[in-house]
Amino acid sequence: MELADILDPERISLEFTASSKKTLLEQAAELLSTGAESAHARDVFDSLCQRERLGSTGLGHGVAIPHGRVEGQGVVTGALIRLHSGIQFDAPDNEPVDLFFAMAVPARCTDIHLRLLAGIAERFGSKDCRDRLRSAETADAIMKIISEPASGAEPG
């Protein structure tokens, strides 16, 4: 399973404005709950918050990957949110975060989501990829970037 398999243009939000982690997680839950096999937005939100309480999903370089296992979630679903201005997300580099790839995972999902998380971290570890995602003007352009083979992380 690839990132493009779990993301849909309707679950991409560009230039969203959030003033807090809670607002961002609420928006992510709304986007993640739009599929036919998706759990209710409140259940997704609760799962994302529960995961964040274990430790921030901020990676650094303005990127975070909030995710959670959700009862009632039928398939792995992804959403991408790009904020107009970054917010504090307790990332290891203490930089504001403006790129979020959120995932809702079925409660009994095995290692598929771990492979997807590794793929997200690798892809978003690339400065070139981050820059392209930040400058993309449409959801279709984002999908094209996400569909490309990962080129590996680069410094910066």
C-alpha cells in the first residue's frame, strides 16, 4: 500500500488556518471521517488526541504525522493539511508545523500503518518534497507529488 492509495483530493486542505493543535486535529478528524468505511469524526479526533498524549507526532522541519487507531474504521485513510501559518506542535526541533499528513487506522490494523508512517517520514524528510508540497497550488498537484516514488531524506 502506498501513500497515494490512502489519500484522496477531497481529503487535502490547502491554506487552512489553525490557532492550536486541537483545532488542527479537529480538522484532520473531519477530513478523515469522510469515506464510506470511515469512523465518526469524534472517534477519529479522540484517537488522534490519545496518540498525541503519548508523545508528539511532530517530526521536525515543519512536519507532523498525527495518526491513531480507531474503532469502526474500516480502512486506512489519510488526509493532508497545509496550514497558512505554522503552529506549535511540540516537534523535536521546536519549529512551528505547517504540513500535516494525518491517518486514521482500523483498530486491529497490523503493520501496514507502520510501513506507511515510515514512508511518510522518508518522503517528508526530503527538503525538495517539503518545498514542493508547500508551493503546490491544487489538491491534484499534491496528489502528483505524493504519487511519485520517494527519493529519500535529505539534510535540511
